[in-house]
Amino acid sequence: MEFRLAKKADAQRLLEIYRPYVEKIAITFEYEVPTLEEFENRIEKIGSQFPYLLAIENGKIIGYAYAGAYRERAAYDWVVELSIYLDEKERQHGAGSVLYQKLLTALAALNYQRAYACITYPNPASVAFHEKFGFQQIGLFPKAGYKFEQWYGIVWLELALQKSDEIKATKLLTDLSEEEIKKILEYKQLLEKRRKKRRERTGSC
């Protein structure tokens, strides 16, 4: 598995991944699938400010995750809202967990303080996925969206990205060194960290 930053040229494939989420389920509250041009613009706009990461296996993009602005007011500059979408055939293969961890690592390195996730309710699998990373539920709106002729609620979850509430200026990915970006995107390093944590828990070598 490989990871890299999204580009405008990836829009067609990412749109293929996103389409079922619009047409079949209420994970997203969009009614209409965006046009290719609109999706290209989204990638460029989001990627110019926030991490927009891709997971690739055997040369094919199988998922993507990104951060975006939570609100436009200046006081919200240190918090972000997250999104992740996987190919329908890749949801149980573990790619989402690795991709999300990389996104969270990148955001912490860029000095963001908190990450929010807005999840369609009920969706116990997605809630459990986020709780695995330490997210905690902070809000429930029982009937916030109407799609497929029924009401859906939304759950908000929050994760602290820093150990301290001390504010530091947020950065762009371009502000990081090539080595720092490489470490975030490198898959082997994450595997080694997981193995180290497993050894520490079990006391094995």
C-alpha cells in the first residue's frame, strides 16, 4: 500500500469512489453527484490549505481522506472537520485505519488543535471506527438531514490533536520539510510503530 497527496488529475477516480455514497447511502447528505469539474475544484481548494491524502494499492486509488475548515470565522482556525471515503470493495481491509491515522498525524504536525467528525446517525460502525482513534462523542442532532424520503440524525465526535492547549500558528504541508512529509506518508514506518506498541503491550521481542 502507498500513500500520497491528491492531485487535480485524480478527480475522476475519486469521483468513482464517492458516487455510491451519494446515490446509495446517506453517509453524505449531497443529493446529486458532483460534476468532474466541480470535484476537481474541490480537490484544488481543499488541497491548497489542508492535507488531502490518497491510499493506493497495486497502482489503484482505493480511498481518500482530507481535512477541511470547520467554520469560516478566524477563531476556528485551529480546528478541522474530517472526511474519509473508501472504495466499496475496500472497507474491511484496514486501509481506512491507516489512511485516517496518517491524516491525523499530518494535522498534528501542522499545529491543529482539534479534529471533528460529523457522522450520519445511526452508524455504529463509523462511531466505533472513530472511537478507536480516541474520538469522543460531543453532540447528537436526532433529525438533521432528510434524504431518501426519511430523516437522519448526525453525531459529532471530537479528538484533541495536541497534548497542550497552547496555540501555535497553523502550517501548510508545504511548510514541512520533504523528510517530514515522507515520514507521514511512509507506510513501513507506521507498521513499525504498531509492532513496537504491540511488543510493549505483550512484553515480547
